[in-house]
Amino acid sequence: MDYSKLGGLVPAVIQDYLTREVLMVGFMNADAYARTQDTGYVTFYSRTRAQLWTKGETSGNRLAVISIATDCDEDTVLIQARREGDGNVCHTGERTCFSAGSKDPASISGSPAVTASEPRERATRTERGAGVPASERAGGPRGEAPGSNQEAL
Ligand SMILES: [Zn+2]
């Protein structure tokens, strides 16, 4: 694990192992990561309290570790976890720390961010899709010409 980039910490993304919801994001230092592995419960390093903090130690809403993965350059942790207690991960009482801004799923799918990015993706795919055959078609005849030139040279 590479703790050097954030001064001894790595972000830990906590994901519900069943629903795949992102529940919360915290930070871990080497001790917190070790305790998470040893105890099987998500333990963060609290930056505000400057100490280890096992999620749910007071509320009972602990996060039981199902699996731990590190990302490609080993500076971020992804933990799939099972929610214990009342299952509400956020201290506000919401199920996830990201609930507040997205209570209506319908408004997300219709939001400008999504509709704006999708056509762009499709356009790129279409350009690529149309571009390849077009260049192949264009390259075919041209390819023969340089080929015959090269042969002539
Ligand atoms: Zn929260």
C-alpha cells in the first residue's frame, strides 16, 4: 500500500457488498488498515480527532468487511462491507453519506450531467464507428496506390 501520496493516508471507499452503493469514504493509515484487516470491521483514521476510529463503535452501525481491494497504483482502498445495526451508515441517519443529494433517482437520470455526457459518449462512439470503416474504405484504394508506388520505387 502506498501511503506516501497523502502523508500516511489512503482514501477508503466503502461499498455495500449487496447493493453496490457507495456508503461512505474515509481515510486509513497503516494502523487503521491493519486493524480493519485484523478485526474484520472497517476502521478509519479520523483526521479531525487524529486517532483510529472503528466505524459504528458507538452507534453499533458497524461495517463488516466482506472484501478488500486496492486500486491499480495501490493508493486507494475499496472495501465491500455488510451494514450492521440499523444499517444507516451516515451520522445524519441516512443510509449512505451520499444520500442527501440524490433522494429522487428519477431526477438523477434526467439531470443535465447525465444527459449531457451520454450523447457525447455516443457521438464519440459514432465518430469512431463511422471513422474506422470510412478510413478503411478511403485507405483501401489509397493503400493500393502507395503500395504500388513503393513497388515502383
Ligand atoms: Zn455521513
